[in-house]
Amino acid sequence: MLEIVKWSGTIICLIGTAVTNFNLYPYNIYCGFVGSCMWAFAGFKQKDYALFSVEIVAVVMYTIGLGVLFK
């Protein structure tokens, strides 16, 4: 199951990168948020705290972006 989460997170993050390059706001934030949540979960489950740390910071930043979007 963890492999599915990691590969899904990777695909969603790559889609987020693509939609950022096409300037498709706010879809880039949605994709980045979901993908980073999935990778943060994977890092936590694997006890890879370097991965978890970078992804949880990304999740916080995306959450702030979503807050600005829905303000």
C-alpha cells in the first residue's frame, strides 16, 4: 500500500509542477497539497524524518496558500 501512496504522490506532484508551468492557478496548489500530504505520510510511515520534514513544511505552505485562496 505504501508503494501506491508514494507513486500516487509522485504523479500528483508532477502534475502540480506541470500545471504551475502552465500557470493554472489554483490547481497547482491543490495538486501540490495532495501530493505533499501523501509524501509526508510516506516519510512518516517509513521513519524517514528528513523526507517527512521537507514535505510537512510544504504542506504547511500549501495550507497557507489555500487559506489565501479561500479568504
